[in-house]
Amino acid sequence: MVRVTDLDTFSALLAPEGQQLLAVLRDHDPADELATATRLRRDHPAPLVSAALGQDRLRQRAAAKFGPDAARMYFTPNGVEQSTRAPVAAHRATRLAALGVRSLADLCSGIGGDALALARAGIRVLAVDRDPLACAAARANAEALGLADRIEVRCADVTEVDTAGYDAVFVDPARRTKARGGRVFDPEAYSPPLSWAVEAARSAPHAALKIAPGVPHEALPEDAETEWISDGGDVKEAVVWFGTGRAGARRATLLPAGDSLLGTGLPDPEPGPVGGWLYEPDGAVIRAHLVAEVAEQVDGRLIDPTIAYVTADRLRPTPYATAYAITDVLPFNLKKLRALLRERGIGVAVIKKRGSAVEPEELRKKLKLAGPHACTVFLTRVAGAPTMLLGHPAGPDA
């Protein structure tokens, strides 16, 4: 439970003296924090200085998710950790707006990261959270970014909020344990549970549920579309969509470009020998079980029935996988690999693994690389056998 002193201190940050401190800290060097704190405490209350320094540290951490907006926003430690990355929130808000959504209940809204993106997309938002400090931050963020007229913040238990009258519901359940902050993998251990969120979603014309990207496919509702989203190559989340007209569909979306691959129900392609090109599908494609769709695009095949690497004899462009030109296909052998890399003057090796027990960093130490050239080493299985593939990323002119 949030202590009153936490809220009082946060309110003090919003007052003129707190704003003055935050403005002073905006351009300070974090390496000089101790000296800065000592200097500021000569003219300001120590608790307020500590709160301002803490908020500044949170803003610095949040910049990776919120970009320039982070310098004007307000955060809690959990808020920074659990908030949606701004490009992902913007993508989701754009999809909701395209569905005709003009009003939405944002349940488990936290510090308001998604509410801000929704409001910017022209959607009126009711942001609900049971954490008073998170609600205070959400109100301050709406005000700081000029969106307070589109966002109503309500501190309440989301299970007791009437969402009737809203075009859509968005639910972002907590997926960390309270005791240690560890991730929760069972959807029914979310807070609130996924089953409750699904029922809340079915009561609205449209809905989106943010869940962990590793969710088992069998746990997904059959009357919803599920989208896996990656940003810059990192899988960030899965979203269960209701009201899109694509019940049971699976989709992978890659940001920042926005390429989106919709599954067509293809069976897994037959495995075959390694060709001149290897494709490494984006993580969102793999999570969505759409490797077969990528293989069809590049006229490729799997290198092994259990491995998500696609191989082909010709290079075909696809935004959904990174292509590599393969120069060598060899049974795994440390001595042979070390000799080959030394012979070719390889000083930098990007080591990737899939289906191999070998740890890349341990292997790197044993290789003792030296030389002016670079290559990519894949540790994997081909037709069930431990194999090493050598190659390099396809260049822009390939």
C-alpha cells in the first residue's frame, strides 16, 4: 500500500519548488549526483531534493521507452519497468483508432503510458488503476503533455469499474509477483487473471489485452486475434484483439517499419539441405508460429524440423527475417572451427545459437580470435546433427 508520505512528496514535486529542482536537474551530470545533492540541500528540504533526484533517475531510465517525452513525464519505479514502449503503444492506439474507437477504458493504466498514446490518437480515455501513486503520476503526465482534456484518471479496482458506454476496453494486467518482482508466466496468475480480462473484453465492441509474448498458444481465446509485436528486433509483447473480424488469426508486427504478417495457416515446410542463404526470422514471427509463411515468401525450407532457421538457394527480400550468405556447413568441431577462423583472419565473430547447448561467450573465449575480418557463426542442428554454419549478413546490394 502506498504511504501518504509518498503521495505528499510527489505532490511537492509538482509544486513550484519541486518544479524548480527538476528543472535544475534536467541537464545535470549523473556522475556528479552527490555533489549536486549536497549543493541543493543547502537551499531546499532534503526529502524534496532526494525525491527530485529519484525522479530524475527514473526519467533517465525511461528515455529508452518514451524518448524526449520522458524529460517532462513522471514515473514510479514499477511504472518505468512495466510501461509499454512508446512506439508499441502508438501502434496499438493507431489500430484502435482505425477500428473506429473514440472512447476507451484503460484498465490497469499505471503511470498512463498507453493512455497518452491513445489520447494522441484522438481517443477519449478513462484510465483506471488501484495504485494511488501511479494515478497521481498518470494525471501529472496527462497535464505535462497537454492531454488532460482527453484523459480521466480514476483510482479504483478495475474489476469494479463499469465499462458500459465505451467503444473499447484495454487491459494490461500486472505480470510480476509483488514479493520479488519476478515475472509471472501463468496467465491465470496475472493481476487480474487473463480469464477475467477476456470476459471484460467480450463485453465491449472492441478490446485489446496486453500479455506476455511467451504465452502458450493453447491459452489464447479462439474468438480473438493475437498479435506479437517486436520493436527494433526485440519481441516486446503480445496483444489479444477482440472485434477485428479475424477470430483465431495470428499476426506478427515489426516496428518501427510497421510490417505486419498475418498467418494463413500453412503447415510447417519440409526440412532440407542448407542452401546458399539462411534466414533468421524475427522473434515476433517465431512467437506467432509464422515461420512457414516466411519460408513460403523466400521459397525456402527448414534446416531441421525443430529449428526456426529457414534456408534457400536464392536470396529473396523479406522484412520478416534477416538473411545471411552461408559459406560453410560443417559438423560442430571446436578445433576445426578455431583453425578455420584463424586461417581466414577472423577477429570478430557474431555467434548465434538455436538448438545448441554450447554457450556463445564460452565458445568465444576458446576461439581466441585475432584478425581484421568478421563473420557470423551459427551453432545449430541440421537434420538432427550438431552443426556450425559460417557466413555473413546479406549486404544492401545482395
